[in-house]
Amino acid sequence: MSHAYFAGDHVAKARGLFQLLTEDGVPVDAAARAELDGIDRATARSIFDGMLRIRVTDARMMALQRQGRIGFYGEAVGQEAAIVGSAAASAPGDWIVPALREAGVGLYRGMSLDAYIAQIFGNREDSTKGRQMPCHPCDREHHYVVMSSCVSTQIPHAVGIAMGMKVLDDPRDRHVAFGFMGDGGTSEGDFHVSLNFAGVMKVPCVLVCQNNQWAISTPGSAQTAGETIAIKALGYGVEPLRVDGNDALAVFVAMSHAAAKARRGDGPTFVELLTYRVSAHSSSDDPSRYRDEAVTEVWRGKRDPIARLENYLGACGWIAAGEREARAAEIETSVRDAIARAEAAGPPDRETMIDDVYAEPTWLLREQLAELLASPASANPHVRH
């Protein structure tokens, strides 16, 4: 990447904010225009489509939760640029180790809507066999690891995967591990252990913090005394980048820089993507009880990442009037169809309950399963006997 931001010293990068588009979707300066000229129409439109897919899917899933058809959901409204801009910088052989709001990365990389929605329902098509709470999809084929509900425990996993990549290094086919976390995750011990190991061992990973400024009800000001989140990387010898997380193309460029560095064997990068959690933490949360929602409305409206990219695409002649609405309707139809298939699938077979505990089920597990199968199955899988 040729932008002067990347040539700056680490302190300047950690304190700065890399941005290509204003909130209105206009290049911020001539250097940004030059960087944007390197992004082709197909890539920009693909990123836009991925963001729109998250927005539409999230709205439908939240509606299902309110109707009592699924138990829980955590949406990513307002954070789509951080998610899809990151995904677009990855290669098929890379591994993704997500936190709560990165399902859009999996969808962008090829995870099907059917697989995603099956996991939310926990039905017989769910790859985790109904054992995880909703919002824990995984996709072995596309190297998307199931997320952990225990905050930050996934960060050492990402660094460990990257260490394995380094050990198995093939200069002709190098891969990267992308590890995601929220701002609250950087206050956990696992974060510091991981940054230290990544820096010392120079592993090929990109550690990404979606700083949405709220760790459930804890604001960033109560989360850290650091000047920025990115600046935390300096003590571990890891390059920090700080990016406008609502500028999808800036995210793509910065993450591509970090990924290319890792593939060269030049070590890890820690990227702070500054965004805002427009929605509640989850379907179980009411953010109006602990924050000023007038601030939220600014981020929901003026700083909407989808509108920002749409304006840029329109100025380039890469999207037509009404095209966003038409594409959203297509996505809505595909989501509704996937939901219908998920609801028709039924719960996991009870026989799968003892799978994956041991390589071969023990006599005790087989005995317990036999007793279970001898009892009548409930018509409602959520009702306990």
C-alpha cells in the first residue's frame, strides 16, 4: 500500500486514524483518491453486497427472536464495514477466529445462509448438533472457527493457529490467521498473553479489535486508560494500525496491508477498527438504560457505513438508483427461504447426543442413550422431561 499512513512510525499510527472516505462517501484527499483508484468495481461492489447481506439478515433474525422462534441473537448493525472490509482482505486458505459479531466474515467467505441459520435454530442440520447457543456458527470448509462465548479466549487460539502456520511454512502458499475481539476483550489477560507471544514469535496473524465503544454496558472510557486501543500493541513489539471502522474500503486497504505483511513472514499486526455498536449488545439487552441514545442516532444515520459506501459507488457510476433496494429484497427472500428450511428440519437426532465425547462411546454412554431413546420424545424440543 502506498498511502503515507503506513510509512509512519508505530506511535503515529496508533494515535492516528486511517480513513479514505468522508462520512458522505467522498475521498478525504488526493492520497485517498490514489488509494481508492487501486480498488476495482468488482471488489467494491462485493464488499457492499456483503454488508447489505448482514444488515438484512440481522433484521430478520431479530424479528424471529422477538417472535419467540429463536432464543437469542446479537446483531452487527453499524459495524458491517469493519466485518466485510476485513473479510475481503482474507484469502481462501486463511483461518478466521471470530468473536460475537463476525458471522458476516464467514458468510462473505462462503458459509451458506442455510448453515448459518441452522445453527441459530440448533436443528438437525446444525454442524454443532444443537449444542451451542445461537450465533455460534462454524464452517470447516471455509476455515471459520466457532466463536467462544468466554471473552478473549479465542485470541490465543488465533495466535496458536498462526504459530502452526509458521511451523508448516510453505513459501509458495502462505496463510494468515485472523483473530477478532471487541474492545472489552482487550482488558482480559488472554489478550496480553497473545500479543506478547505473537510479537516474540513473529507469527503470521492479524489481530483485529472491533472497537464499538461498548463492552455490553461498560463504555470505552471505563475500559482502558490507554490513549487508544491500538496503542496497546506497542509494548509487545507488534505493529498497530488504527482505522475508521465505518469506512469499508479503508478497512479493506489496511487489512490487506496487514495480511500481506504476515504472508511475507514479517510478523503480526494489531488493528483497531473504530466503529460503534448501534444496536443493543444482544436481544437480551436494553442500551437505553446506560447510554445516551442521541449519540447512537448520529452513528445510525450520518455515520452509517452502508450509506457511505453506497454514495461512493454511486459517484463512481458503479451502482444505479434503486439497486440497493432491489438487492436487499433478493437477500430478504433468500433469508426467508432459508428460515423456512430450518424450521422444517426438526431437532437433532437424539442418537447424536453421545457423538464426539470419545472416539468410541463408552458402555456407560451407550447405556444412558438407550434409556433416553426408550423414553417418549417431546413434541417440543425445548420442553424437558
